Amino acid sequence: MSSRVSPTSRPVTIRRAVARDAKRLTRLVRGSGAYQGKYGTAVAGYRVGPDYIEAHRTFVAVGADEGAGRVLGFYSLVLLPPELDLLFVADEAQGHGIGRLLVEHMQSEARAAGLDRVKVVSHGPAEDFYHRVGAVRTGTALANPPAVPWDRPEFEFRLPPA
């Protein structure tokens, strides 16, 4: 578990997700404002289950001053093949550096696991975010109807040794 201060000076703790976080993470994904309207089909039935949390390196950001109940965001790092599979920040927590803190934490975890690159297939509206946090555009993931009927930008985090 690590504690950091977000750019808004609010203490944020990043800890390993546990099975009891599954419902909260699922609600965060399904309720994401970035997936409203035409993007809603991509997350309509999505579920972050306890089995997923156990199988992957999933971490949550919580406000240190708000107890363990409020999840501000989370990410999931898949090691084989190396991919940032999920990264979500609660709508009300966006713009406060939580996403950047999660990316920095992910990069540290990836380096510790011996990775030098991590792929990301981004949601279109998140493209600018990934540019800002240092990911390099590498291509396009083609649509996969019916769940994802649009092309998505692909990025890569290149991780120099610590």
C-alpha cells in the first residue's frame, strides 16, 4: 500500500484490490460518464469480479481521509501479454491527478515485474489523457462488434529501468 498526495493536496492511498471491492469497481465502470450514449454498449454488462481481481494486478485509489469505502479510481495490469487492461477514475474525482497517480503506480508495478513496455487499448475520449501521461500512440485496434463497434487508439508505455 502506498500513500501519495494528489496535485490538489488531498491524500490518496493506492492499495491492492480485494474481492470485496468487486461490486464498487463494477459500479465505477458501468457508471462512467465517458461511457454514456453511444459508448454505453461497451460497459453495459461489464463485471469486475473477484476472480478477475485475483487473477490480475488490480489496484484501487482511495481518499485517505475518506476511509476505505470511497474508491476514487482503479487500474488493472495484466502481465502476459503486458497490458493496462482497465483504468477508471470516478467522474467526480477526474481532473485532480488521480489518473496520473494510478499510471505512475502502474509503471512502478510493471517495472517491478520486469516489464519494459505496457500496451493500452484506449477508449477514444481518453486518448488525450494517455498522451499527457507519456504513452506513445502505436496503432489502432479495430472495432469488435457488437460490444465495441468503433476503432480504438492503441498506446504503449515504454518503461526505462528505474
